Amino acid sequence: MALIEVKNLEKIYGDGDVTTPALRDISFNIESGEFIAVMGPSGSGKSTLLHILGFLDRQTSGVYRFGGKTIDDYSKDEIAHVRNKKMGFVFQAFNLLPRATVLENVKLPLVYSGIKQAEWDAMATDVIKSVGLLKRIKHEPSQLSGGERQKVAIARALVNNPNVIFLDEPTGNLDSKSGRTVMEIIQELSEEEKRTIILITHEESTAEYAKRTIHLFDGRVVSDEKVKYQRAARDFVK
């Protein structure tokens, strides 16, 4: 069974005579451990799709199953639990608490995890170390570069050991060097930890780190194909 199953998915905003279709008849499956890039121009439906896959929004019609269950199979509390424990989110704007340290930001998802508070510091420290920010652990976001802030966001997404990580334009606010560093971390999560990665991007150079690319245009899937050349840390590898 695929981790993610999407069949004839549609999302329409508005009602009555004034409606705007955002997604149209989309179908695909994603297996555990896949690294997928979802590409398309502005307005193609990328972020709408991410919100539905992350249980942040509901489709208008069609079926979406995560781990074999639809959103209607869960109570509100169960949906919150799935988002907290089984899904990690990284956004373009970082969404860090400005007056909190790196450690405090990364620990935030653990507040609702049910894990004993005595374990939080060690768990957060482990993932902060994994993204190379151990020396910045007591710094606040204002004391970090853009690339470092995004590393904090990645660590926060990892702290609950989720099944899948959703990334919405994670390099959009970064310079090219910082963007490469962030994408190399994400690629390592896919290659070495076998995480399921779903990357939303409009940048070809960013999508090349993935192993499969789904292209959207006007809310439709126009192509779904394996990446011929996957970008590696220093070069392209076949």
C-alpha cells in the first residue's frame, strides 16, 4: 500500500456562479521513502495540493488517503496527532518564533507529542546536531543567517521523527549557496534516512535533487516522471 494515494482530486474555491478551480482531476501515488518534487508556475495549484496532502485543507471531491486513511476517517484530535507526529512541515518564510532560541524553536512540536518533557532537550539537540547547528543552539533567529534559519525549520520538522516531510519553496528566501546547503541536507534525509520527501518548488535547480517530478499546470498534472539526472552535493549523478 502506498503511503499517499490521490485519486481524481479536485479543489474548487468559491460557490454559486463565482468559482475558481485550483486542482482538477489529479491522481498519483507516493511510496514510502520517495523524494518527489512538485513543480509548476505560480497559480498552478502546488501549495493547494500541499495543504491537502498535509491535512491543512480538504479537497472538494476525489479521494486522498494517507497511510490508507482519508481525513474523514480521523477525528479532529486524530488529525492534529497525525500532523504533529507523522508529518513535518518546512515553509519558505521559516515560521520561527523570533524571541525563542534554536533549541526552543525545535522543541516546539514536542509540546503536543505526549513525549515526556525530560526527553525534549536531548531529542531536539540530536536533530540540531544533524543539521550542523549545534554551536548556534542558544541563538535566536535574528542572530542567524537565512540558511541557518531554514536549517532550524528542518530540525523542527524532524524532531518528532515523521513519516513524511513537506517542504514549500524551502530555498525561496535563500541565496544560491545557502539554498544548495539546505537541499543537500534534504537529499541526505532522503538517501540515508529513507525519509519520504515532498518538495514544492518552481526552481528547476531545486527540483533536480528529487528522484521524481510531478509537473502541475492550471491545476492539472501534465507530467509525472523519474528525474533523469539527480543533482548531488557537488555535481550531477546518473
